[in-house]
Amino acid sequence: MGTFYGTWWLTKIGIYHIMVITTQGGRKMKIITVKDDLAGGKVAFEILSEKLAAGAKTLGLATGSTPLTLYQEIVNSDLDFSDVTSINLDEYVGLPAENEQSYVAFMRQHLFDVKPFQQNFLPDGLAQDLQAEVERYDAIIDSHPIDLQILGIGRNGHIGFNEPGTPFDMTTHVVDLAEDTIQANSRFFDSIDQVPKQAVSMGIASIMKSKTILLLAFGEQKADAVAKMVNGPVTEDLPASILQKHADVIVIADEAAASKL
């Protein structure tokens, strides 16, 4: 386990704990512990607002249940995103944008329809040539450097759809989803058979290009992954562990997700 110092803060959005850990990767990682996901969304929103005020123009966005409280804070705010570009982490292969479980539909429902951006980029999961789509998306990321990347973390330590065993030098790629990930995502579908088995995902090397990474983790089921990400060895068996080597990572975890730190 790395060295750390910790402080409790009382702010307008409540009480939360900040701990800075020196990881085995040799970098300092800021861990913010909050009461629950609602408080986490508020803290994440404050960080995002500060980044925008400092000139951030490109946001890397995530889907799933984890960022929803952040997106709700954004929707309820008076922030203007008309000069901001978004780049999403991933998209299922085989789902049309009109499918309510596609990540295009998710982003429209929870953010884009209320807060228009200058431009939004998501992988095209219906591309006839997926290799060409991968190359297109890499070019988008290279031409729009991400100022702030929002991440969740899977129970198996995946970030984006980068499953355990994904090489750290991988850029955008087509992923065969792990059974654990399929099981976790099945709650969004009528049956597990409807869950896509592949996705186009921003790679770990792509994520690591981001200037700042803000990872959100809520719930007891994320506690093991968070602990290993922060205190375990840097290994491709736990993709999120590579964040120990990034220069600017902020983790916001509720008390349950941070319980094993």
C-alpha cells in the first residue's frame, strides 16, 4: 500500500474526505470519499466546472449507471456546452442508434438532448468495416485531445470495455465482452441473450492520453476493484491499475466502494 495523507472537508455540497496516495506506479492519486452517488455527482460536477472554467474544450464521457448523478447535475446547471466537444468511450456492436440500449440513445436521453455540445463523437457500432471505424476513432481522439476523461470501473477492473488481459498499449479496438461484463449489463436488457457480445472501445493507451482522468465508483460491488486499482500491482489482469501511472487521476468513491482502501 502506498503512503497517503487525508483531510476531511466541509463544503457547500457536504462533507467529504480527500486522501492523496502515492501508488506503486510512483504517481500521486487523489481519492475523494463521499457518502453516496448523489454526493459523488455533485463533487464530480464541481471538478468538471473548474476544468471548463480553466479552458477545457474536450470531454471524454462514459455511460452506464455510474455517471448518471453527474449528468443530472450538468442538466440542472446553467453551464453552456456549445463550444465543447465530447468523445464517448465506447459503443456496442450491432445496436442501431434508435435502440434504447445503444449508447447513442443513452447519451441523448441523459445529457445531449438537454445540453447540446458543439459536436459529439461516439463509435459507430454498425460500421460495415469495423477496422476502418477503429482507425477513424483513433484519428478523432488524436485530433481532439481530451482534457477531462470521465470513467467508471467494472467489477473486474475494466475501464471502458477494456477487459482483463487487454494490452496497456492498445488504442481503439473491437472487444469481445467478458461474461462478467455481459452479466453486469444484462440489467439494462429484457434478457441476457439480448446483450451484445462485442463493442468498439477506446483503448487503454487512448484513455491514458487524457490530461485529467476522473474515475467514479459507487457501491460495495466495486470495492475490490477500487482497492486493487489503487494499492495493487500494475497489471493487465486489472486494466484500471494502469491509472497508477497517470499524472493526474482523481477518484470519487462512495463509502461502500472505498471500504477496502
